[in-house]
Amino acid sequence: MAVKKVEKIWMNGSLVNWDDAKIHVLSHVIHYGSSWFEGIRCYDTKKGSAIFRLNEHVRRLFDSAKIYRSEIPYSESQIAEAIKQTIKANKLKACYIRPIAYRGYNDVGVNPLGCPVDVAIAVWEWGAYLGASALEQGIDVCVSSWRRSAPDTLPTMAKAGGNYLNSQLIKLEAIANGYAEGIALGVDGTVSEGSGENIFVIRDNVIYTTPLSSAILCGVTRSSILVLAKEFGYEIVEMAIPREMLYIADEIFFTGTAAEVTPIRSIDKIVIGTGKCGPVTKKLQAAFFDVVQNGQDKYNWLTLI
């Protein structure tokens, strides 16, 4: 889905024209993937434009940079305010939000410490990440031949640019073979997550999901779904999920800021459950959208603009 150009992008404290938001070709981030970013959504709710879990996303951005021994030269509150400012400047009621901190231009060597940490915030209109029909009909996915990183190689709790080379390989393989998305396994052969989504597996009304130790990103939407599922009284089990459990599940769905709550109808051409959005998925999906579309927010997840 092509990015829809807007007027302004926030860069290092100033709003600049879209076409002027540029960096030097020798910036550290281009050569070594030294960036940390977030994907956030602003929804046009019935109570007005609102950002979903803004503070949690901003905190994760700072956590990601900290893991890589980098310090963002702004406070969390300043970045949160800059996000709101950028949305207002572009007069958007609903949008995708991409704040990114990155090592900029100075030295060109593996050691990043001589390079500044720059920050940019872009917003644009964006629809359903996996297609307009995905939320209702589900998607066809495959188990990827590419594994997630071992625990002592790359820190998967950091939402770092370099980590997404692995995600690209998973996604490209899936697309080349006619699937919408791929599921990565961890180094032990158990399920990890999608290229950019966490995964939930349902069997006999029990909800299973992979733990942080399965080389997953600590998803903000994932944590929201866990809250909703607990409120409905579902039993939730966080455990290492064997690959074969995917094939005999009653329902499976992805979660993520971009994917929201997307049902999976088949994996490796094996139909999951009835091959459509199942009742548990549908219930959780409806509860999620009741918050972000209708503004029914008893959790204080929405930041009104």
C-alpha cells in the first residue's frame, strides 16, 4: 500500500515540508540499520480523533533505543506532544503514525557513538494492512523457512530497523509463494510470530499465545487483546507453541497496530477451523473495534486530539 503524501513531517523539533524530510546518504542508519521506530494508529472515533495507546508506544520506542545504548534527545512527553502536533498540522482525522529515532550523519563505522540520534515523525492515511477483506474473511499464510533470531543474537524486544531484514525475508517468501503473510519459528522450532504481527491460537475455547521468550516483539495490540480476553473470562495460556498445533487449532488470528485483529483461515494450505473468522476471534475483534471506532474506552487507551 503506497504512502499517501501529506504536508508536514516533524524532524528534530521542527515541522518540515514532506519533500524536504531528508537525511544524508552516509547516515549511520542507512549502513547499519541503527533505528528504532513505532507503528501507531490514530482512529476517527465517534468521540473524535484519538490515538490508540500513545503512551505505551512512546515508552516502547524509548525502551528500544535504550536496549541499543542510545539516548533519544527528547522526553517521552515531548515525543507524545510532537505526534499530536504532527497530526494536527496535517489535518488528519485518522492516520498511521511512524515515529522513528535513528543514528544520523557523522562517522561511518560500526561504532555508532559518534553519530547523533535524530528523530522524525510522519503520519499518513492508511487502511487495512493485509487487505480490506482480511478482517472479515481471514488470510492464507505459511510457515516460513526463515527462523527468528536466537536470544543472544539480536534483541527482539527492541523494535529496531535492522531486525526487520528478517521480517522482510519472511514476508517476501510468503508473497512469492502466494500467501498473504508468513509465520516464523524460533530457533527451537516452536512458533514465534508473523513478520510484523503477534499470533494467538484457540483450541477448545482456550487462548494460547507465544511468550516474550519466543523471540517476539512485545506487541501493544497483543497486550490489549490479552486484557479483553481476560475480561471475557477466557483461559489464557502463554507457552511455546509447537508448529503442528497450528494445524489443529479451532481459530488463529494475528494482532498488531497495522494488522489490528486479523483472522487466519489457512496455514500451509491446511484450513483452520471452519476456514473463516471464528466466534472467539470475532468477539475479541468486535471488542477491540468498539474501543477504537466507537470510543468505548474504559481502559484509558485513547488519547483524544
